[in-house]
Amino acid sequence: MTKFDTEALKLVGVRRKETAMEKTTRAAREILEDENEMRRSKNERLRRSRLQYDRGDR
């Protein structure tokens, strides 16, 4: 049976460092997600405005 030292137990949940490419990819995805959310909310707002206009609720 193997004995674990306290240092090994501290590192059990530690993930490896992110590479520069992974950081860039993550940042780009976050930016794209934010832009998509802004676009979606703008489209919903414009759609509601158009429906109100078409109903005659000017």
C-alpha cells in the first residue's frame, strides 16, 4: 500500500497551467458569447418595437 505525503494530497485537485493559446481561446470565446448576447437582446428589443408598431400602439 502506498503512503501519501501531505504535499501530494495538497496537489490532488490542482489543474495544470493554461497555455497562452488556451488563454487566448478562452478570452475570444468569452468575447464572442458577450457579443452574441448583446445581439440577441437587441434583436428582441427591435422585434418587440416592430410588433408594437404593427399593432398601431405608436
